[in-house]
Amino acid sequence: MAIAATAKLQEQFDAGLETRADFTIDQPRERYGAVDHAVWDQLYRRQMALLDGRACEAFIEGAQRIGLNVAHVPDFDAVSERLMAATGWRIVAVPGLVPDRIFFEHLANRRFPVTWWMRRPDQLDYLQEPDCFHDLFGHVPLLADPVFADAIHAYGRAALAVEDRALPLLARLYWYTVEFGLMRDADAKPGAAQGVKIYGAGIVSSKGESLYSVESAAPNRLAFDLDRVLRTRYRIDTFQKTYFVIDSFAQLFDALGAGIAARLADPEPLIAVEPHGAGDVLASDTVYTRGTREGWLADGDV
Ligand SMILES: [Fe+2]
């Protein structure tokens, strides 16, 4: 999502990369150095070890199936070839965040934009803007799952029809599902989770949040409800105060496609009401775990 597609993008443009009208570039593989490859290798191995038993099985399987288990920054064309065979998706290289409409257009055509550059070794644990590791490791493995792949496709198509004034609502939905979603899982490791597993890209690509989201007593874990999420503010600077838990990717498919189309055809009623705070628990919520609120900042919800 285009939150601040400014400095980094410009820096990459200035570096002389030829950027097409749809913001794609050819992955400039010659620009990766030994440090970039080492960072990928280190992050991949660290996160896969951490996610064993914590992330949903489709993610673990997908990462291996599309060939991310290589000791270097993956070749985007090679990943696309495997992904195409699995679900008809491919990845395209971009310099960084792309404008919303262009992003939706890519998704609606089963193309996932992936930032080409890698974070530096001193940024292993936190990075403000998405890099290649977040985009590729975080988002792409689940695109090898047929139902999840169709859900993101449906999201792109539905999002293209949404008016600009409703885009902040759409951002909340994307945030609480694609980026920070949890899923119910009867096989979740006892003690490691409250019967939930991780599927969100912002979680799987973060060491700290991979542990916090499923093991900490601090955050709320609430059953996913489309209207509820469309009305809920979120955090961009700290771990989430609340995680919304889906039952299945089929539920996600319904919400991200037909759900958006139905609820945002006329967004006015949802825009007109005051949004809920990121940490609120409502009487109408199905609560899996009510957070202790430990470590929460009082303000800063967006
Ligand atoms: Fe992301």
C-alpha cells in the first residue's frame, strides 16, 4: 500500500533503474552484493526455524514450493515459474511501495509487486518500509495456496471499484488480514498459541511479532468480522494491540471479494461512524483472548 512512497522510491529512480508505467522494473540482480545474499540467507533460516509450529502449514509448504530456500536473494523469474504452475500468479519487481490503484491493478491480474532491494544487516529486526524480504518471504508463499491466491485476486478486483474516500477502510482490512492476520488452528502447538497460527506477512517477516502475536498475553485475539475490522484503527509503529482471527482462507476469500463489494459499494455509513480504537474490545466481539494491555501506548493508533 502506498503510505509514503517517497524517499526510497526516488532514490531508486535516481539510481537509474528503468521503471515502467506500472511501476515494474527488471529485477536488477547484478546489484545484489554478498551482503544482500547473506542477509536473505540469515533471515530465511531464522524465520523458518521460528515459524515451525507457529505459522500455518500452507505458509511453510508454500515457501519451500516456490523455491525460497536458497542461500541467496531468489531470482524472481524462477519464483514466478513455480508460482505460475501452482496458482497462476507471478511476482514483478518494483522499486518500493507503489500507488494504491496500480497495486490493485497488479493484484487483479494475479501479479504481486515485490520490492527488489534488501535491508541492511543492521535492519534485520525492524524496517519501516517493505523490502524484498518482507514482500517476498512475507507475502508470496501463501500465493501458492489456491484459496488464498484467489482471495488476493478477488481483493484486487474489488478494491479497484472502491472510491478513494473509502481507501482508509480498505487499508484497515488489508492490515488486519494480509499483513497481521491469525488463523484458528486446532493443531497449534500447546502453549505456543491460543489455538491460533500466523498467516499475516507483517508477522511472518518479523522475529519479534512472530513470537508476540501467538504467545504474548498482552494483545487481544478476536474473531474476524468484516464490519468490525473496517471500523478499527491500527498500529504502524508497535506490535498490534489486537489480532483478528479467521477460521479459514475461504472466509478470507468471501471478505476480501464479495464482502468488500457489498460493504463498500456505498461506504458512507462506515465512513460516518467513529472508528474503534486499536485495543478496544466490544460487547459484540467473539473474544479468544482478552489482552492484558501490557506495554500498550495510549495514543498513536492510525
Ligand atoms: Fe506487506
